Amino acid sequence: MYIAMVSAECAPIAKAGGLGDFVQGLARELSLRGHQVEVFLPKYDCLRFDRISDMAKVHRDLLVPYYDQWVSCDVEYGEVDGLKCYFIDEHARESFFRRGKIYGEPDDSHRFAFFCRAVLEFMLKSGQHPDVIHCHDWQTGLVPVLLYEVYQGLGLTQPRACYTLHNMGHQGVVGESVLHQVGLNPARLMIMERLLDPADHRAANLMKGGIVFSNFVTTVSPRYAWEIEYTEQGMGLQGLLQHYDGKFGGVLNGIDYSVWNPEFDSHLPAPYGPATLPQKALNKQALRQRLGLEDAVKPIIAVVSRLDRQKGVELIRRAIYFALESGCQFVLLGSAPEPAVNDRFWGIKRELESSPDAHLELGYDEELSHLIYGGADMILIPSVYEPCGLTQMIAMKYGMVPIVRRVGGLADTVFDANYSDKPFEERNGYLFDELTESAMEAAMARAIGLWFRFPEYFSQLRINGMRADNSWNKPAQHYLDIYRHLCQ
């Protein structure tokens, strides 16, 4: 099949979060299976150009409609770790993708609306007609809309649209000027059955447009699919998803074992696997040396996370102290987008600066994240909501025992050591339900108690997690089944 991935992100060249990992992982797995996969991205000025090989212009002076004008673009092609990638290089007066970052600009909706139109214009003009166009999140929600409303009538009749929801917390609620910009008719589309936002009847909802106009809609775990369809996690779009239930489902994400595998991770001083688990202790020693922690008979509990409301930031703050009170060490790697949260964690960092048992690294360091996974014993993920979560899957591959809240993809991948109905060899962690300190502390206490009192059982939980298959193998097959269904 010929599959086009249209996305705002793709790791490692343009990554702000899990979306980048998803696009890279799925595209790579589909390519390995012999399918023609191409990734379409904006040509940000902050791309990791050092990871792109053989970059060259393949289309000059592509004219893209923009309000009542035309904006000239070049399209460049390059390969990223074997993935075929096209880059939209616009020459707009607004310099949409020369901002030094992927997101966070006041005109983000206009930037990505332009990208959607440019990708389809390039497919039309170049004669590249994919079997499936797979779009992601609100930034590309206009692709299915434009495909149906504009480009099918111009001859782009072959592609079917698959649309994946990665996070309902960001839906692309915009003014109708965005529709004018790309040549869509607001009078036709600003109705409840199409793009009108359920909460703001003066606004268009780009994610809603993607849901309505695509041929199939997925999200990143079965549990999250149920949550956004039947609970407040749908954030206003529950009724819409129920209406389109026949073309909606959850497919659990995978992780890329060519990147995340302790058996050949170059960032680790001592590689190891399920059969050589004692080697993990050498990485624990290296982690302590790097972070200035005492070498003691204590477990290390880690958090590797963005520090915001979704990730349960207040519970993370309490967990630091509970871990120390319980005779553990605590390591945190993460950054806080909100200044108030950032200030709070900097205060904790200064308070614990002299502690031999705690280290807070407030930023993101890819190399350090590998060493934390390789050296720490437990990972804490107390999320308010979690569409899928990659952290717990990576942590389990590295022999960490996850302590997580039972939401979204966390509930689909972590099975409680004490209370799961799974056989023992599939149990791999600890869960809690209530978004409270006491519920989190009870789960942490069970994990910590097992580490101290029954180390052989704790080791078995580690091995259970390491042996689980959280690769892209099964998800890729599920997506191929969806694509083939669309193309029948």
C-alpha cells in the first residue's frame, strides 16, 4: 500500500511529545513490512537537520491558495533513519515555520491550516495519490475536510483518510477566518453536524472536522477510546464520537525497540536483558554517580515526565517526599511549561539540593533519560488522564516496575501485582484509581514493601514487564487492517 503520514511531528527531527514517536514508530514498522510510506512535515527552521540525509528540492514554486492570494512553496525530500520524508518549505510573508519552535505561536491554527492545504496541493500537482492519508491531532484535522470538500472534486479521488486522536485536551478551536484562509465555506461548515464547536458556537473545531470527514478515526489505546466516548475525558466531543462509533476505535501504541532496548542501548554503561538482569545494578551505580546520590541499599523511584496538570503534577510533588520518608531515593527528569509550576519545582530542587537521596533535573536530557530507565527500580505515573503513555512501556522494557493511575493506556498495559485477574507471569506493576495522595501512597507502599521484603518477587515483576511485547508489531497490523478496510 501507499501510505502518507501527515503530521506536525516526527521523531527524531521534529519532536515535542509522544506524537513524534508515534509517527516515527508506525511509519518505520509499515516500511519494514514492504509498504510505501511517506511522512509529510513542515520544514521548521528547528528541525534536526543533522539527522536528515540527501535533502533536496523535488518541487519548486508550488502555489498554495491563501485567502485571495497564492503563496509559493518549495517541497524538499530527505531520508530520516530510512524513512522517506517530504518537507513543505513555504515562502509566506508570515514565515509560518521559521519561528524556532514547533508549537506555541499565537497563529498556530493558521500555520497548520496552511500546511494542510499545501500537502494536498502538492499531492494533486505532483500526481502522488496515496491509498491512505493518515492524519494526526488537531493540527492536521483540516486534511480530511479539504480532501472531501475541495480535492476530490479536483481529481484526488483515490486517498482515504484515517485520523488519529492523540490528546483531546487540544482540539484546535479557531475562528472562521481559518476556514476562509484555506478556501473553505464557513456558511456550509459552521453547523453542528460539521465543524461548529459544541461549546462556542462562533468557533470552528478542527479536531471535530477531522472526525466528521475522515473515513476512520482511531485513538491511541482501547481504554482511552472508551473514556473519550463515554466520560468527560471526551471534553465536549463525547456525543460526536458516539454518533460515529461505527468508524471509531482504539489501537494501543507501541514503542520502537530499535531505540528503547537495554540489551544494546549505547547510553548505558552495562547492557542487560531478562536473562542478565543483575547487570542493571551497574547502571544504577552509574546513575547514582552522575546525580550525586548515595550508594545505599535503597530502591530508586523515578519520574520522567512533562510537569503539568495532565501528568498529575501535584501528586508528583507529594511523591518526592513520600519516597524519601519511605527509605527510598527519588529522581525526577522533566520540564514545566507553566511558570508557577516551574517555580514550585525549582523550590523543591533547592530544598533538597544537599539530600543524598534526591535529585531533580528540571529540563529534558535524552541521554539521561536512558540512564534513568536503565538504573532506576520503579517509575511513577500518576496521570489525571493518559491517552496511551509511552513512559510505562519503555520503563518496563528496562526492568522498572510501574506505579500508575488506572487511566487510558496505563490501564491497558500495567497489570497489578496483587489484584489483577491476569496470570502471575503477566502482572508487572501497581495501580491506583482515585486521584488522591492517599491512593497513590498506598500503591507506592505496596511496591516499596515488595522491594524491601520480597526481592525475588520484585525481580519477577521486572522480568514480566521486560518480556511483554509492546513493540509496533501488533499495532501496525491493526492499522494495516484498518487501511485495507478503507480501501475495499
